[in-house]
Amino acid sequence: MTKIYEAAALTQASLPSAGWDLTSFLQNTKSQIELWGGLLLMLLGAAGLVWGGVLLIKKLMANPQSGGNQQGWTTIALLILVGGALGTGGWSLISTIGSGGQKTITDLGGGTVIVQTADQVDGFLSSPSK
């Protein structure tokens, strides 16, 4: 009987303690949304890749003189390219594109601003002119 209590005490002692604070909750939520969002983007990319392939075969097999509801070559190429990129890249691709936009915004806003103080303006305006 003592062995059972010792085993239970060892099992309880080795359990990790989880923090239930707001910071860890938001960090875990962020990583979970990134995981789910990345998988959703990969799924949509795979669907776009398949649909682009279907449209490509359909367009190649269609009668060139039929003016039916056919997709253009640009649409098919974009479906295949973007679908393939999202299917393999998922969240990392979108995150990389987004970080490029963040770098551009930082570079555009990173210039120095020259501020004139009220003393400099008063001194300039009240100086005698020659």
C-alpha cells in the first residue's frame, strides 16, 4: 500500500505547473491562431492549386472558337502560382510578406524631424532687420 502512495506522490510532483495569467493566455492564443491560420492557408492554397490545374486542363481541352464561360490564362496562372506558394508556405509566407510591409513602414517613418522651439522662432521674428 505504501508503494501506491509513493508512486502517486512522484506522479503528482512531476506534473508541470501551468500559468493562468493573461500574458501566457494571450501568447498561447497567438501561437494557436498562427497554427490554425497557417493550416487554413495551406488548405486554401492546395484547393487553389487543384482548381487551377482543373481549369488548365479544361482550357486546353476546350474548343478555341467557343466563347463560353472560360477563365483567362492569367487567372489560371495566378491560381497555380499563388495556390502553390500558399500550399507550401502557409503562415510563414504571409508572415514574411507582412514583415516586408512593416520594414517599409518603418523605413518611411524613420526619418528625423526637425523641431523649432519657440525661442528660435521668437528670436528670428524679433531680430532687427537691416
